[in-house]
Amino acid sequence: MHEAGIAMSIIETAAAHLEKSGYGKVDSVSVRIGAASGVVPECLRFAFNAARAGTPLENAELLIEEVHVKGLCPACGKSFITEEKYFLSCPGCGQPGVRMVAGRELDIMEIEVS
């Protein structure tokens, strides 16, 4: 489960931020996860909760914003959002070569400290 490694990276990044800022603890970490990123949000939450013990994030909450896949068709110019993780052609005109413009995100957006 690669989510365990991602959870550890989130914890390390937030702990380093905490150390630099001089605050005492991390209350929450907000992340954005794209549907096509390959990360399973619930697995990441489970791994985060298991890995945070004994760290400055021991009581921190992981807040996850899931991002749908968004595509842009160069042939017809149509922009679309889909529940699908991947697509091969434009749902409007059927042409291949659609560019994914959102859905691969894996970003720490905010670290709340106190």
C-alpha cells in the first residue's frame, strides 16, 4: 500500500513546518487528491491515523478534498468533468487526444497549527 509512504511524507512535511513555525502541535492537514492520482483516500486516511502516533501530529485530523477528473478536447474545445478515472476520447465529439487538466493532484493545501 503506497498510501503508507504518502502518509509518512505528509507527517514529515507537517512536522518540519511545525518545527520551523515554532507552534506546539498540528491540528489538521488538508490535502487534495485527484481521482486519477492512484491514491485511495480511505487508505490514506487509515495510514495517516496509524502513522501519526508518537509524532507532533498525534491528534491531527487529515482533511481530504477529492478532485474529479477534468478533461479538455483540443478538437472541439469542450471542457468536461467526469466520474471516470481515465478516458480515451472526448464525450462530446468522440475524438481521441483529450488532455487531462485535473485529477492527478496530490497536494498538501493547508497545515493548521496551534
